[in-house]
Amino acid sequence: MSSGKTEKIYGINGPVIYLKGKTDFKMSEMVHVGEEKLVGEVISLDKDRTTVQVYEETSGLHPGELVEGTGAAVSVTLAPGILNNIFDGIERPLERIADKGGAFITRGVSVDALDRQKLWETHITVAEGDMVQGGTIIAEVPETRAIVHKCMVPPGVEGTVVSVVPDGEYTIDETLVTIELFNGEKRELSMTQHWPIRVPRPVNRRFPASVPLVTGQRILDTMFPIAKGGTAAIPGGFGTGKTMTQHQIAKWSDADIIVYIGCGERGNEMTQVLEEFSELVDPRTGNPLMDRTTLIANTSNMPVAAREASIYTGITLAEYYRDMGYHVAIMADSTSRWAEALREISGRLEEMPAEEGFPAYLPSRISQFYERAGYTVSLNGAEGSVTIIGAVSPQGSDFSEPVTQNTKRFVRCFWALDKSLAYARHYPAINWNTSYSEYVDTLNRWYSANVGREFMADRQRIATLLHEENDLMEIVKLIGSDVLPDDQKLVIETAKVIRVGFLQQNAYHAEDTYVPLEKQLGMMKVILYLYDQCAAMIKKGHAISAILETGIFGEVVKIKYDVPNSKLEMLDDYYTKIDQALAAVI
């Protein structure tokens, strides 16, 4: 695609190139740079200079080479074939790039985003004479075994259907439906849409968050829940388990579609993600997890500008599936690398730096990204959501640095990973004292109606015991535990059971990798029953040391392994065990 407009390169500064004089290019227009037709985007227009950021390596370019406009913004192709695929930051499929140019991405490589030859089994859902508008579903295509792709009328298009093709097999570019617009113009619609990555897709209306994204991870679902359409940040230093936490959420959450963005991650880490995801089995269907997943891999050795674009590519794909009525979870790993790309390009543009060299517009860019999350009613009336879970990699686990602090401003869930917990092999290494969720109050009604009326009350008691333990440990560190009265020692012992038996979770254990909400509630009840019965015993004058000798605290810790998810009635046995153990205390 070309607009026929060409200009000459005047100056080159890394991924940034300059064109002299007034040009006819538009802001955010996609351009092709030089003989190799490198992909670029117009980022600044001045009366005497135009600035372009190039999404590929610019070495070898020289002033005087031509820059050709396309007349369109940087966009993604939206059609069947997105799922079970791996793209780079600007939606070029890595598999097809590898077939064409080998293991590394060759400059100027041009491949179609999606397979234009593949035939898709298509069921047409409109008839001649139907009135259609933006968002109306015109065809359904089984994209994978798990997901039906719903082809829609592009936003802003309205008219009457004048012809349709019969059900059958079609490519993504073949005309399925022809409509007549109100001005009498005919418009042919295929499965394919194009959408600019920096423009949010329109919706009918937005809802407040009221339904949780159930992950099966106890510390998330119970202590720090996230709502469908919500936002969360996972900050943590190297080795604290950011990627593993995102893996668990991707595998076990009740989202319909997963979009995973590896933004500026190391090549070996990204390889691990790609290998692991291709092997994962979807617990809901028994099919490969990739059937409802798309991956965007943008490693640290890829051009820095494409890293900046990868975030927007991922969120646009997520919005597209949301508009079909699916619940989408997007994993961005990591937004710190994206911010570093912004910093590098900003430095090349000679902009005034703000804190730690980041550009002054860092907060607004972070907010623009997270604000594209939400629970919505799409243009066709279908309910869907985009949940954003962004990993942050602060250097030296310093949460006071700008990316973490600004992310904290715009997300409502903060799952702070702790280096000391990770080193102690406590996973997920989420610190229960520094993490928080602002969705607790809004999800209260859902938990009461769907899990149990006492769920939130029990959660609050568990949180209180953990906070009390934190305060008591300050005293213990100073003067030792012997000086504490027995009731406070009980708090410490119960909190240990909560930490080891409830918050700690084994991703590699068949019964512990995913825990339904009913079992989470049952476990809380048993732990609190143990605490209450022991507290009553201590009031009667029994020593905590005698209670500990019964070994009941160790028994309760084993619940997570000993009670299968399919036999929750076994939890009742623990009440009897507790009663028997305490009855034996003399």
C-alpha cells in the first residue's frame, strides 16, 4: 500500500530519522524508509521538519534515501488466524519470517500478518435486507477448537445487506457480504478489518467492575482479587517469579482469551515462554492452551521502537476479541522495558528528561495503556472485558523508581513480589503486607452470592492475623518470643499456618496448582476454627506449648495437598481432628 508521497531523508539518529521542510505526511502515518522499505511511523510534524521513528535497525541508511508514505496509520490486521500464533511487535508472524529469512529477523522483511491462502469454514449470520451497523456479526468461523471467531462490520459503517455468499470455505480476503450504505455506495465486507493500534476501539458503554477474574491462586483470589476488566501490576526484581505468576494466571484464569506480550525480555526467557506455552494443556477443554492464546514476542535485541509498539499491538488484539463478547486477559511482561524504549527514543529526540531520564509524558502513556482495560458492552450488545496484568521490573527491586510509582497510580491491584520470600522458596512470592487490591469492596456482593456469605468476613480475619503477626515479629526480633503472652504466640503460630498452608502454593502439584474458590473458603474456615478453639483453650489456662505438642498445626498445613479439589467434604474431617487433638491437651 502506498500513497505515492515520497520525501528524502535529511538526518539519522539511531531509530529516529528526520525529513527536511514541510511534508505531506500525516501524524502517526506509517511510512516505508529507504530501499529496504523499513517500517516507520511519523511521530512529529513541524513546519520545517518531520520526524519518523523506525521499527527496524537503521544501520546502513544514509541521507538522500526515499521515505514513502502509505496514507494510513500503523495498524493491525484483524481476522481469523490471530490465535495460536506468534507475532513480533508490529504483528509480523515470526514463523513465516523464519521461513523466509532464518532465525533472525532480516531488515525490511515483508510478510502478511495472517495467512491469506487458508480456507476457513464460514457460517453467514445475516441475510439480504438486514440492517447492519458497526459491530454487527456477519459471519462465524471456528478459529480454533476452543474459540469461534465472529467477523464483524467495522465500526462507523452502516447500511443494508444487498447480497451474501452461501456458507462454505473462504479466505480472509474474499467478500462475504455486500452492503449498501445510506448514500447509495456499495461496500464489500470480508473477514478482515484493519485498526490503528494507538486508537481504542469504540464500545457502547462501560460497566463498573463487579465479577472477579478467578485465577485459582489463593493469595490472588482471596487476599488481593482482580475483577474482569480490571488492572493489576506485578512489580518484582529479577528471579522473584513475575513470569511464573503470569503463567499461572494465563493457564488457570477463567478468561476466554490470553494475549501474552513479551516486551523487551531476554531472548532465552522468551524462548522458555514460547516452549512452555506450546506444551500447556487447557484445563477447561483438554486442548492445547495455544488454541485460545496469542503471543507477541519482542526480545531485547529487537529494535527498540518496535518494543514501544508491541504493547499497543497486544491491547488492540485484545479489544477486538472483547468486541466479539469474550473475556480477554492481557499479560504485559514487562512494561519497564517498554518505558525504557520510550526513554531511549525521547533521548534521541533531545526532549527534556524528567525523573531518572524518563520523558515527562511517561505517566500519561502508562495511563493511556491501562485505561484501555474495562468491562464493556460492545457495539453489537455483547458483554466482554479486557483485563490488563502488567509486570514491572524495577532495578534492584526498588519500588520507588518512576515506572513502578506511576503504574501504581493507574492500577487498582498491586501484587508486590518480595525478593526475600522468593529466596526462601515461598511462591507466589507476593508480599501480603505491601500488596493491595481496591476491588475487594466491589466484589463483595459476588463472593457472597456465589461462594459463601462468610467469604469476605473470613478473608478479613485472615488479613488481620497476618498484620498482627507482622507487628509482633518486630517485637520478637528485638527481645525474642519468650516474653510474649500465649495469646500472642497463638497469633504467630496461626499466621505461620496461613503463610505456609494457605498463601504458599505449589504450581507443580496436581491438587495445589489450581484451587477452586469453594476449597479456598473451606481452608480459611478450618484455619480460623483452629485459631478460635485454641484461643478458647488458652483463656481456660492451657499453655500454647501443650497445644503445639499435639501436632495439629502441622496437620492443618497439609490440607492443601491432602484434600483433593473433587472431594471437599474431606475438609469436615479436620474439625473432628482439631477437636480430638485439643481434647487430648491436659
